[in-house]
Amino acid sequence: MAKNGIKVERKSFEYKGQSYFEYFISGTVRDREVNIRLAPPDVKDKGGYTVLDIVFGNEERADFIVEPFEFTNSEGKVISGERYLVRTTDENGEVYECAVKPTRNSDKTLLNMLLK
């Protein structure tokens, strides 16, 4: 489910002569402007950034999706929560999406505040 029209944005930056993208949500929490940085779920897997680049295509913004999940583990305990996705749809109706997570603990806290 798209969450209240929240968009993920990307902006390029230079590092050691190379161009890269950073991904973030801009929002307001208690009248304060915040930028919440996002990354692929496994930041050691640099291929996750390639997937994000494909999802964004030529766009600079994509939909932020909150998807609830629930499963029962091997001990019979029900585990539930939410996962976060970035999603776009191309001109042919093809949907592209990639899981993301807040980059730092402070980003996680800010995202929780923004989603309330």
C-alpha cells in the first residue's frame, strides 16, 4: 500500500571521481524538515544499488510502499511487521520494485515518526 503519497527521491553525488545516487524521503516531523536516507536491505551487496537504479529508470521520484507481513516461525510464534519498498510503473504498465530500509538508526526513528 502506498503510504500517504510519500515519495522516495534520488539525487546524484560525486565520490572519488565517480557519480552515485543517494535515496531519501523528504518530510516534516513536528514542523521540522527531515531527510530520511534509504538503502537496499543488504548494504554490503552493492548490486542492490543497481536494482534501485533500474527501479527508478529515468525518474527522480518513486512511490514508497509499506507492505505488512506475517508468518509463523518453526516454534509456532507469529512474527509480524512491515517491509518497505520503492516502486515505479513504466509506460507499458510494467511494475518495478525493490526492498529498502532506513540507512541509520536515526533514519529508522525518523521514518517511524513520519509514518504515524
